[in-house]
Amino acid sequence: MKKKMKKSGRRKSVAGAARGTKPVAVKAQKTTQRGAGANPARVAAILAKLDEAYPAASCELTHGNAFQLLISTILSAQCTDVRVNQVTATLFPKYPTAEAFAHANPAELEREIRPTGFFRNKTKSIMGASKAILENFGGQVPRTMEEILTLPGVARKTANVVLGTAYGIASGVVVDTHVQRLSQRLDLTRNEDPKKIEQDLIEIIPTEKWILFSHQLIWHGRRVCVARKPRCIECNLEKLCYSKDRTI
Ligand code: SF4
């Protein structure tokens, strides 16, 4: 009986979307912090719309290999990809390997990456990660979540970016500021903590979609569903969205 009631709630929400009316949020289940909109049919509809809008979304950090992507991702904390790409355009030719970064002059490296912000911590992370890669992983960025998380300055977000984009390994979902905001606006999660948001997304997004889905949400967050005033009039998810932040 219980099951039947849940099913009919889902149908109501999706049917509303299909007719082009404003979808109605169903009540959140008590046992989860996942959003009420995280039912399979609605998630599938959102994924289809993201595929339609961003079939080839990809990482916008310029990199030539997994190591460079790792460095760029560390630099991208609290900084735009555009700024990071400007800095790495001269940084990577000067430090072409993990060895070069590991033996860099810290004060010099700090100066070089200063435009990306938090340059002292980032220098420590870059040099520490480079040394660990040389000493523990034979000069190669490791390919497992467990191993990559042992590198200084590398948490799940960076690990997911590198494993997913450089190696094509679906280890999880990247939860940056855009993925966090959009997952909440689309009512896929009601969590605030990125780790919990990732768990919610992992449960509802098919594994084979994890990598692309992260890129698609980041692209949508940069181009349309921006933080301050989302451009809902341009949004192809508008009929599926009942966020309080909607501008139309
Ligand atoms: S309708 Fe507006 S708030 Fe909803 S996903 Fe689109 S841009 Fe974001």
C-alpha cells in the first residue's frame, strides 16, 4: 500500500512536467536528505535535457596529461578556470614534470601562482603532491580513489576531476560550487555538505553518467543557472524546475 502511494506521487510530478505546467514538489521521504525531485523518472528527464544542451561537456582546465590536470585542479580552488589556464600557460612549460615541481623554489612558485589566490597553501599542496607522486607512485598520478586521496591537497573533488577526466574512471561525482547549487535548485539533494551531496547524486545518477553529468552541471551553472540571477528564460530544464530561485 505504502509503495503504491509513493508511485502515484512520482507520476503526478512528472506528468505535470510533461504537460508543460509547473511541476509540483512531492514530499521528501523522511529517511533521506535526497531531494523530493530525485525520483527516477524526473532524474532521467533532467539527464536527457542536459544531454540535449551539453552533449560534449568537458573539463575546461587546459591540460596535457593527468599530472597537469591535478596541478590545474589544485590551482582552481577559489579561482576561475580562465585564470588558472592563464597561469598554467607559462607554468607548465617551466615545470614540465612532477620532478620539476617537487624541486621548485617555493618562493618562486608562490610568485608564479599568486594570481590564482591562496598561493602559499597551493604551493605546499603542489610540491607535496609532486613529491608523493615521485616517492610513492613512480612518478605517475595514481588511478584509485584510495591512493590519490593520500596526496597532499587532494580531496574527493580534485580526485574525481582527475580520475574522471584524465583516466575516464567513474569514481564519483565532482561536487564543486556549481554542482552543489544546481543539485539543490533541481531538488536532487537537500544536503549542504559536498560529501553528502555526492552520495545523494551517486545513488540517483547511473554510474556511466557520473563523469559527463558533473561536467554538464558545471557548464549549466556557468552559462545559464548562474548563482546570482539564473537565466531561467534560456534554460531547457525550466519545465522540470520548481526552485525558489527561478527568475520566471
Ligand atoms: S529554471 Fe532557472 S533555476 Fe531552474 S535550473 Fe533552469 S536556470 Fe536554474
